[in-house]
Amino acid sequence: MTKIHSGHVLGIAAFLAPTLGVFAPNMITPVALLSLTGLLILRGRHRESGIRFDRHLVTIISIIVLWSALTLFWTINLSDALLKCASIAALAVLATTALLLTPRFVEHERHALRRFVLAGIGLGFFFFFVEAVSDAAITQNVFGKELVGGPAIGMFNLTPSFLFLFIWPAIGILWRSWPVLGLSLIAMGAVAAVILPSASASIGYISGVIFFFAALLASRGANLFVAVAIAVGIVAAPFVPRIAPALDPATVRSNLDSRNASLLHRLDIWSFTLEKIQERPVLGWGFNASRTVPDGDAHYYLRNRAGEVIGQGNRLPLHPHNGALQVWLELGLPGALAFAALFALAALRCNRQTERPAAAATLAALATAGPIWLLSFGIWQTWWLSVLILSTLIPVSLIVPDRS
């Protein structure tokens, strides 16, 4: 029996992730935890050398964790926030420890990981397209999930985040020797972007494609642009109404002649969140306070420009559906600066890949994650954090050392 190594442990997670994104997105969390734990166990068993201490990364993660914990002193609904903060802190520490302590993969480990990555994304897209043409036959008949109104494709609202993030390591692998296959995989992702229901994920994928090719042509410039764009986007988020009044969600909402209840509700949520940020811009409302911020549960009827009722909802349902605004709302200025630094650091380090296609694919993954993070999910959702952790660990593990 082949000896189990790090390429197998991380590779199994890479193989399962895209398919889990189709059928059971929340299962990615235990898979990520097992993978991280497995990497650390292998590290302990083999007592390998090569510990990488990254003071910049450790400093930023420490600030985020410690500041989040400090805001518990003034957060609302402390009991829920305390439990969530503890779980997120544990996940952050585990992921950072695995990233730092796991030795760089040797070639046979990278080779195994590449196989798992390619097989995983192939299987994930296969199952997705099967579900798309069969009205989710497997999901409904095998997994017993019921369709609740609307088309069957609406059952896959979390799937794009998996497919569009785990596709990039595969593209980077293929582009090394078979650019035509890499281009075909990009085209397959584009087809999925048209079919899938998530507009933010589609925007993210388009962004990823643009910066993949930009990084192939001018890697340093592309990395710097992504780093600055995401960091500035996070820090400047509450000031958009003053900097660019035309982009104020309230202004856009009043000028938009649309019957899309989801879009209009999202704009109302952002307007409400901006008002709450202005009340506590420095300290924020406290970790996980989005769920219980004052007046957030106020119910109202959603009206279009003509005054017709087209839906209903709460002013702030669970979270702002915008990562930058959620950070500002809960963690205030210190949290916004720390997250901006984290994204900027990630973008600038994409060039650590010594092979240009791999470096371009790594930047593309970040450029894909950025818009999704800014426009969609709650930033403390463990499944979403697990996706981000695995989609970071995989390209880092595939780095080929520069022997020149």
C-alpha cells in the first residue's frame, strides 16, 4: 500500500470539494477540518523540518482574532456571539498553523495533489451539468431535497462558489502543458456562470478570467491592482455615498426601475447597514452583531419605483450580504483595516508561485473570491470560510521551489 502523505490528505479534500458544492455544501467544513488535522498529524509523525514563520500573516490573523474577541465586550446577544467567535477563532488558528507548519510539498506529493485537483473539478462539473439538464434529479430523488418554488437550478445557489474557486488550481495545472485544455476548462466555467443562479459568483468568475490573462501578461501589475482594489474597496465601503453619490445604494435604489425584489432588497439592506455603521464607525457593534443590530428585524414591504408591493423582508436579515459592510458594521475601523491588509497580502503573494500559469491562476482565484466576499455571504459562515481556506492551501501546496 502506498504510504499516505500530505498530497493524499489535501488531495482528498480537493477531490471532494467541487462535488460537495453541488450536493452538500455544508459538508465542506468537516472535510476541511479533517484535512487540516491530517496535515498537522503527518507533520507531527514525521517530525519534518522546514517550519515557515510568517510574521506578517500571523500578525494580521492575530489582530483579527483578538479584536473580534475584544468586541464581545460590547456586542449584542453575547451568548451566540461568544460561541461563534470561539469556533471561528479555532478554525483560523488551525488553518494558520497548518499553513505554517506543513512542510513544502515534494514533487511526488504535488503530483498526487494535481491528480486529485483535476479529478475533483471534473467530477464536480459533471454532476452539476447532469443536475442542470435533469432538473436536479439526483438532488431530489437520491438526496431527498424538495423543490420549493422556482426553477430547479435555484437549488444550487451555493454551488458557484465551489466550482469557480476550485476551478483555478486545475486551470493552472493544465496551462503548464496543455493550454488548450486549460482554455476549454475556462469556457466550461463560463457556461456554468450563465446557467447558475448567483450573479455575484458570475461577476467573480468574470473578474477571475480577466485577471488570469492579465497576470499571464503582466503579473506584478495585475497583483498590485487586485491588492489595491480589494483593500481600497473594503476601507472605503462606508464612504461611497460621499465619494461617489451616484453609487449610494439609496440613490441607485430610487433611480432603478426594476421589479427584481432580490436586487431591490439588497440595496435596502446596504442602505440600512450604512446608517448603522455611521452610528459606531470606530468600534462597530461587536462581533456577529449583524443578526441582532437594533431595528434590523423590522419587517417592511418591498416596493418598486412605481410604489407597487413586489415583496417583503427585514431591514437586515442575518447579515448585510456584503463582506466589507459586515466588517465595518461589526468590527469597525480596526477590523476593516485588518481585513484589507489580509486581502492585500494575499494578492501580493500570488507571485510566490514560480510558474507563471500557476501564479496567474492563484491571482484569478483571489479575484474571483473578492467579489463573492463583497456581494454575498456572511463572512463568519463556516462553510464559506472552509472553501476559502482550502482554495488557499491548495495553490500554496502546489508551489514549485525556485532552484535557480
